[in-house]
Amino acid sequence: MGILIAFWISNVGMKYKEHTTQKQVLLTILNELKENNKNVEATMRNLDTLRSNFTRIQKNTSVRGKMMLSIRYSGLDVKGIGYETAKNTGILKDIDYKLVSKIVENYESQNSLKEQENRMSDELFVLIKNERSNRSNLTYVIRLITNLMNILTDFDAEQKQLIKDLTVFLDVKS
């Protein structure tokens, strides 16, 4: 009988330790999502400026002379360390399935966003490298920027909802 009690106490201790670790990982993911959200919002402002600049260039392509314009784009900077930790340790296996699905979906969307951003950046590089840009090249780049902005807007809304869901699940104050 004493062995069974000792086993039960050990089992309860392990469950408590696992629950504590799960909560720490989820808190890490929550903080990471909040930081990523700030970066997404900054990227959207950056893209809006970039689109405005290229639209001005496009409107002035018929004007003789060169237009001096600063083109800056720092890129999308989203982190996935919390998710990678959770994925590699399997620590979230006993958590609410819908919540874990949303977390996985969010981080998988980040990969898709990076691919879309790389495509846009490659086209920007080609456009800038070729000093003679025509209207259709500019239209294409503006369309890529707008497309990325639309995707980021949807991603931003989904990420904000995930932050709310995770905050409620963890019972933490925003």
C-alpha cells in the first residue's frame, strides 16, 4: 500500500511539473505573439510608405530627369522560438486542441508570409537594379506590396484573436 501511495504522490508531482512547464511555454508563446504583433504593425506601416513611394515614382515616369526618393524596407521580423520549443518537446500535447491548432496555424502562416515577402523583395531588387523601370514593372511591384499588406492585415487580425484566446486560457491580464 505504501508503494502505491508513493507512486501516486510521484505521479501527482510529475503532473504538476508538466503543467507548470506547459504554462511557461504558453506564456513564452503569448509574449512572443505580442512582440510579433508589434513587428507586423510596423511592417505594414513600412509597406504602406514603400507603396506610396513607388506609386509616386510610377506617376512621374513620364517626367524627364531623375526623381530622388529614399526606399527603405527593414522586413518582417517575427520570432518562433516559443513555438519551436513547444513543437520539439511535445509539451502542448494535453492542451486544448483548438488552441494548439490556432497556435500551429499562426506559426505556419509566418513561413508563408516570409515566402511572400521574399518574392516581393526579390522583385524590388530587380526593379531597383534596372535603372530603367517601366510602368508595368512598377505596377507589378506595387501589386506585390499591396498583396503582402492584405495578407499581413488578415494575419494581424488572426494573431490578435490568438493573443486574446491565449490570454483567457492562461487567465493573465493583458
